Amino acid sequence: MKTNCFNLLLGLGIAAASASVFAAGQSIDTCIAAIQKQKPATLVKLEKLNVSGKPFYEFEVRDAQGTEWEFMCDAVSGAITETESEVTNAESELFKKHLKVPEKEAIAIALKVYPGTVQEVEYEIESNGDASYEIDIVSAKGVETKVEVNAADGKIIEVSTEDWEIGEEPDEKR
């Protein structure tokens, strides 16, 4: 995966972003090594996020079976703090068995607190098996906020703002 990360960064020709990624020191290498131990996969997208004032990297990877996974990694320590798998839609059996809050309602909940334009909705399975929507909202000022809404009870369970993103999934949902 490390080679794929370098290829992705260089292939996109984003010198400023790649310099920013590697300026953090060993933490990104530590993140990559930890992910490789858990899940051999190919890097799809890398984002730098701010969660409650702390910097994190969110790695989206795809395993050999085609399943996408998200790994949250503390940008300072290099520790993996969260692992989630993604499913293609709310009709997926893993998602559906916990689904009580429809997507439109989850979006309304997120937009009420973080107004803007919805850019993407992802369907995630948390490490404990719970289902959640990850809703990417861009404010009028251009700030992208990721709002995670529990699909069982409609509670907002995590919020982060995006500093930058490298890579893009061809099948982003919005």
C-alpha cells in the first residue's frame, strides 16, 4: 500500500499536498504500516481531517474482494483510532439490519446542524456492527464537514472538517 500511496500522490501531481502529507513526519508511515497489518489493500483516497481540534488522516482503501474500508489515524501519533467498512447502499444486508432512520431523515438531521450542500453520502458499518451514514456537506463558505449519523437512532456520532483530499472514488454517491 505504501507504494500505491506514493504513486497516487505523484500521479495526481499535487506537490503542495504531498509535501503537506509528509511534513508530518513518521506518523503517516506509521499509519500506513498499521493499516497494512490489519488489511492488505490499495489506497483509494486520503483525507486530512480536523476532529475536535485534532488532526487525523482518513485512509479509504479497497481490499482484494472489492470491499472499501476507512481507517482513521491520529496524524500526530500514527495510531489507528477507528476502522469501518463501507457498503454500496442502505439496502445492503449488513446496513439494513440496523436501519431505522431513512437516508432523507439522516440528511435532514445533519443539515439542520451543519447547513450547506450535500456532496456525498456513504453507508458505513462501524467496527461494532452498527450502521451509519457519513454525509459530506459543503457550507456556503466552501468548508466541507463530514457528519456521521447513526442509522438506528439518528444521533450524530462524529463530526470532522476536511483540510484536504487526495484521490477520488469514481462512484461517489452525489
